[in-house]
Amino acid sequence: MLKEAATKVRLNAHAPYSRFKVGAALRSTEGRLHIGCNVENVAYPEGTCAEAGAIAAMIAAGDTRIAELHVIADSPDPVPPCGGCRQKIAEFADPNVKVTLHTTDGQSVTFTVKDLLPGVFTAAHMTRT
């Protein structure tokens, strides 16, 4: 279900500069589907990644946590989230949440959030005891 949703929303990506369309779909812990695609801007690279778009849709819908995430791109190998998106994912997902990365030709690889971002910066780092 998530792979299919990511595949479909990828076609809506606005990528006139890079021509690199990415789709993301997540299931929230509340059980709802949220999707996003990359949206580029002429002030390149000031666009929005697909993962960030799906997370924003989740928050806008009132959900708060990611249960699972799938990302797809037309690439020779599955493309991992950029560093900024890894931090965003870690903000809204537990360390053992699965992130599955796909290519449009059928390759896939699955990581946990903690595998994607070891040594994650968290709110705990900002709290003095």
C-alpha cells in the first residue's frame, strides 16, 4: 500500500530543474496514510523534499508519529533521505521504525531510523538536568 502510494504521488512531483522526481508515503501510528512529493523552486535548492512533504501532511492532518515510511525515486539504486530529512524523520519516528527505499525498476532496501541517523540530535540534548 505505501509503495504504491509513493509511486503514484511521485508522478505529481514538481522537478523542472533536477528532473529527479521523488515520492514518499507514510503510515502514521494512528493508521492513516500521508503522502508527499518533492517540490522544487527556481531559487534552487530551496525546495521541499518528498519526505518533508509527507511529514508536513501528517502533522497538518493531526497525526503525530510515523509508523512506517516508503520513498521511491527513478535512480540506479534506492536513494536514502537527505540529512535534513533524516533529522525530520527521527523527530517523528521511533528508532526502530522501518524506512523502505525503492527504485522505479523494483529494487528496494529497508533501514531503521536509527540505522539512517546514528547519533541523532534530540530534544534531550537541549535539556540540562
